[in-house]
Amino acid sequence: MALLDVQNLTFSYPERETPALSGVNLRVERGEFVVVCGGSGSGKSTLIRHFKSALTPHGQRQGQVYYQGVPLEKVDLRTQASQIGFVMQQPAQQLVTDKVWHEMAFGLENLGLELEDMHLRLAEMASYFGLQSWMDRNVWELSGGEQQMLNLASVMAMHPEVLVLDEPTSQLDPMAATEFLHAIQRLNEHMGLTVVLVEHRLDEVFPMADRVVVMEGGRVLWDDTPRRVGQATADHPLAVCTPVPMRIFHGAYGTGTCPMTVKEGRAWLRQYQGKSSQAQPEPTTPTADLPVTLEAREVWFRYERHGADVLQGLNLRVPRGQIYALMGDNGGGKSTALSLFSGANRPYRGKISVYGRDGKEYKGNSLAGKVLGVLPQNPQTLFVRDRVEEDLWELLRDLPLSQEEKNARLDWVVEQTGLEGLLGQHPYDLSGGEQQRAALAKVLLLDPEILLLDEPTKGLDGCSKQTLGKLLQTLTQQGKTVWMVSHDVEFCGSYAHTCGLLFGGRLVSEQPARTFFAGNHFYTTAANQMARGVFPQAVTVEDVVKACTQSQ
Amino acid sequence: MKDAFARCHPWLNLVFYLWVMGITIFCMHPVLLGLSGVAACGYLLRLRGWKGLGRGCALALPVMVLSAVINPLFSHQGMTVLGYLPSGNPVTLESLLYGLCTGGMMGVMVLWCITWAQVMTSDKIIYLCGKGFPALSLLISMVLRFLPHFTAQTQRVMEAQRCVGRDMRQGSVWQRLHQGGRVLSILVTWSLETSVDTADSMKARGYGLPGRTQYHRYRWDLRSTLWLAGMMGCGIAVLAGVATKELDMRYAPLWRMNEATVVACVCYGLYGVLCAVPLILNGVEDWKWRYWMCKI
């Protein structure tokens, strides 16, 4: 008997013509790790919300969901609450109470457990997840990754049989996301917990999963082992989300077993050893003669008078018409550097100059807006109206332009960011990638010469990242400069011209992207990690594929 | 938490404050006020150091002085006339005393309230409410969680708006108001959106099932019972003194305080002990530590 069994489920939201789910069949066996993926609007979230009566959306439904052989609506709510654990997307918004210990106890209180039982369960969870030292902290003082870990621990305290997760890592930075996914994998392997995970970081979850379900337009497209699904999706738009070794294997029309991890990929790539080296990647353009747009010279900064220096003599030059990516770990000072360039903070020593002029000379709003456009980490914070078009007009209206110029500007921006079909929607209803583009559109309305982006790929799936990367490339071709702060090695490897690595408040390396990644051992793309030793200069998937096909 | 009293069971904390504050307010007796004031100062010093005590007094003293000055100007009851105002109304010793005591009472209450804020953390209040009003207790916890979440989002939205040239700190009053309204309206939308997620998370974790219990991490032990009994004993003794007029203070028409009989002195002593409970707890603890350190 399957733990969860979806039989011929068809569901449509009220007042929508097309059903969100049509004829979905899915069986989840005890102890399985199932990954559900698909583009935005493919119905994956709608499907997993049917696994719990309390979350089932309203609308027209046919078909049935069985939990341990019993129709779900006949399973009483107490059993559902404790046995079917659910973790959602937004880490902060799932938290109900103010203290970590109270949050962990919240579900247990609802189940009506005795005090002694609760003490024991909390103790168990705190030691399993390593939360002992946080127990007395306020939940809002935790980072996004810690908050999501707390959400997981509070659900696990209720001893669920199956854990259902709806894109739990989409709001986390890559480090925290990896840690979270490993925690899930550990639960699955050590405790035999059944996991149903909706996720778009497929490169990370493919090696963990027993089965991958691909959805499109409310239907199950494929439902098979990761390797076979990888094979099947090779020509599907979703392929950009699959693990890098898989993409290289399919790109180079490889034979044999498809590799899923870098380790397997290296073993497979060894067959090209020695045959290579006629494929040389295109030389990078020298940046020394390009005019400098942004420059930081010996910049020192700290937040509090007696605090530690966050930036310690930062020197940085951003050439015009390029994508410059500043990388580094959390707390390394990346976002601080961005706040100095945007004028939100001022260095206490050293100089920030924009087009050779001191940052201080730009009074008030003249810097932010006209020369610099800043895209905040959370694009949602830019929206103030309830329709995308109104939101854009809201900003455009006050600009000193004639009506024709305004219309032309709007048309240009909408075309650049591909917002045509979305103008009538509420900005909060857009998917992560669409929100990012709508926010970028708003910044572009001001026609800034330099764009500052803070973690632009956070929460984006592979396809949206590709769209964003191409959009940024188009903008630089038009003479704009893009300076971004990012954790995303793959994205920077594919699209940035120059990369800098910030560590301990200083720039420890600044090189053209290709040289940068080819020179690093750990801080580099998966494609480079895999091809190192065979094609040392290859950084992106395309590089490796090209090198493979040319050497055959 | 370093303070020994703050680490006690919330019920002990609450009972202590009810007795001390209740007696301070309802028996406006100069000696009791003095004892209460000294103990409050002592505990504040222990909790926040000289700087904290100074700040507390800077808040409490003006209240006291102001009340002592203003009361005789407007109240002319009492038979001991000290002099006459330019308006011809008498200034009496009784109204001066009454003003001083009312002010003293308010000042002492201010000092106790400062320590209350330090001792009665949100956790304890939530626990205490949970006994009688479980829904209210959860609500307090949720509000305490939501407020910082909301202010943080407000900060982020304002910062993002500044980056597209919509700075709330610049422009005419009208422009600022207009911009403020826009930010507020989107924050309302955001709050609604957020609360939908929170509600889902609560439902998913079984909120609304009958028979909800309350988790807490406080332990009631024999020591708590003993301290509670002691505090109740002291409090009841002082009340008995008041009821039997052994402790008595009259302000009008002629001020008169009880004689310092043996019973009255015992009552003073007991109230002093009651007010000093936090200090005694801390003192005993410090002494024990020092004793054991010496042994080692």
C-alpha cells in the first residue's frame, strides 16, 4: 500500500478555464525521496497542497488522494497535522511565535501533548538539528537559512510520516540552501522519512532523489529515476536546471551511464584525456583601456564606532559596458560594498568615485536614480501599486520627459524585460523570475548608466536565470554597466566579464571571469570542477561541450 | 539572565509585584513608602548599575517634587497653616505632606515598573496569560513576532524606494506625505499576503484542534513554595496591621501617624523584608558562591 496515492486528480481554481491539474496519478511509497519539478504554473504547488486537507485550495475537484489507503478527507485532522509535515517557501512568514523554543513547541501544543513529552521532543529536535544555542533567541534575529531550519525542526518535532516541502530553498542563499537540502537528505537516509520535495535546484537534488516527477501544464510529463528523467529532458527547456555533468553528457552526445555528480562526471570525462587542447576558448578582451565607471580606492568602513572593520582597504574598478560580479561568502562585506556604491552608507576612509567624480558630490537623489540604478535583493520591496503597468507609470509620471518620450521609454523597457503579458497582473502574484524582471523594468525606467544588483539570482529557477543573464548581456551591449553582488558561481561563470573575490573586507582576486574560475580550485563552477585536468580552460557547460565535440 | 529573582518562577515574580505595588498604592503610609523606595532603588542598582539607577531617579524625582509643589497650591485642606498664598488661600502642612506622599508613591511605582520591564519578559507574561486566557497569550506572542517583521519590511521598502529616487527624507511635506501613503498602502497588502502564509502554517501544524496545551519551561519546586509562603505571610501581616489601625496614616483634617508600637515596628520589618525579596535572593546566591569558591 502506497503512503500517498493520487488517483486521476483533476482540479481547477474558481473562474479559471484551464484546469490547474488534469488527470494526475502519483504514488509515493514509504521511505521514498520524490522530487517534483516543472516550470512556474505547471501545477506542482497545487498538487502537493492536495496532500493535506488543511491546505487544499478551493475549487472544482475530481479524483481522489489516498493516505495509507484511506481517502484523505476521511483521515482526521489530528492525524494529518502530525503525520503529514509541510514546509513552505517563505522562511519568515511560516513562523508564528516570537521565540525559537515556542515556535518548536507550537505544533505540539496544538496536538495537546503533555509537558513532559514536549520537553523530550524539543530536546531531541534541538540536539538533532544542533539548535541548542538558539533556543532563547528571537525568531527575527535568525538568518533566512536558520529560520527555514527552525521551520523544519518544528515540523519534525510532530513526528511526521511524510515530509512535503514546497520550494523550501528558493529564498535562501546557495550555502544555506545546500545545508538545508542535506538536512532533508539526512532525514531521509537515517530516519527513513518519506520526502516529497518541490524544488528547482535540480542539480543539487537529482543525486539525492529516488524518483523525479516532471510536471507541465497540470500533467505529469515524466515520472522516473533521475537518470532516465535526465535523459528524457535533454531537449526540454527544463534541461538547464539539471545537474551540470548531465548537461555536458547530453550536450556531447555521451554514451554509457549518464553521470549525475561531479565525481561521476570526472570519471566519464577521462576518456577525452590527451585528445584535447586544440579547442581554445576565445580570448578575453583587455579591460585596462575601457573607461572606469565605478571606483573604490582604499575604502574602509565599519557600522559601529567600536565595531570591526567590514571593509579594509577595498580597491575596485568597474570598466564601462561590462558585467562585474563581486563574489564571496556571507559576512564578507559584499552587501556593504554595494551600500557604499549606492550611497546608502559612506566610507570613513578612502574614496568612492562614480565617473571620476567623488560620490559625495552627487547630492541627495541625483546619484541614486539618474546615474545609478539599484535593484534590491528582494524585488518585492520596489512595488507600490497593485498592477504592474500602474507601478511603472507611477515612477514614469514624475520624470521630466514629454508624453511621447515617456511612452517610448515604457515600450522600450517592457520589450527589454519581456513583461508584455504581465502588465495587468498584481506584482505580488508574479513568479520569482517575473517579479525580478518587473523590478528591473522599474529601475530601467530611470535610464541609469550603471546598474547595481544585489543577489539577482536569489530564488530564480534555471530558466529565469538564463533570461536574466541574457537581459543583462543585452544591456551591457547597449553601453550600460552592471555591477552585481552574487553567490551564484554558475551564473557569474556564464555571464560576468570580470569577477572579484572579496574576503575579510579585501579584494583577494580580480580577474576576467574565465581566468578567475580557471584559476580557482574550490570557488569555481561545477563544469570547471569536472573538466579540470582535461580541459583546464573550460568554465561553462558550453565550453566543455565544445571541447568534447571538437576533440572527437 | 544573571538576576536570581528574574530566574524564579513567573508566579513568584507576579505575586511579589502584586504585594509590593498593591501595598505601595493602597496604604499610602510614609514609612512603608520609604521602605518600598529604598528596596526599589537597591534592586534597580543591582539590575542596571549606577547608571540605570541614576536614570530611574531622574524620572522618579521630578514626579515627586512636582507633586509636592503643586498639591499645596490647589488643595487647601488641613489645619496646620504654614503661610498664605498671594491669592489669600492658606498653604497647609497636611496638603504639602499629602502631595509629597502621592508623589513619592508615583516615583516608587516608576522605579518598580522599570525593574518589572527587566524581570517580566514577554515569555513570562505569555505563560501567565496562558493559564486563564490561552488565546490572548498566543496573540501576544504573535504580535511580538509580527512587529519586528513589519518594521524590517518597512525599512527595506523605504530603502528600495530611495534607490529609485523616492526618498522619504527629501522633498516637500506634500511629496513626503504622498510617498508615505504609497509605502503604507503596499505594506498593508504585504501584511495581508504574509498573514495568509502564517495562517496556512498554523493550520498545517494543527492549530484549531480541540484540547490545546501550553508549553513552558518553568519548574515549580519546593523552594518556590517556601518563598511564596514567606511572601504571603509578610503581605498578610502588613495587611492585618493596616486593618487593625496599628499602621495608620491620616492626612486631613489634621495629619496623624500611628505610634511606633512593637506591632507597628514588626509590620515595618516584615514589609521591608517583603520588598527586599529580590535583593535577599541575590544576596544569598552571591554569598553561597563566595562560600563555595573559598572552599575550593
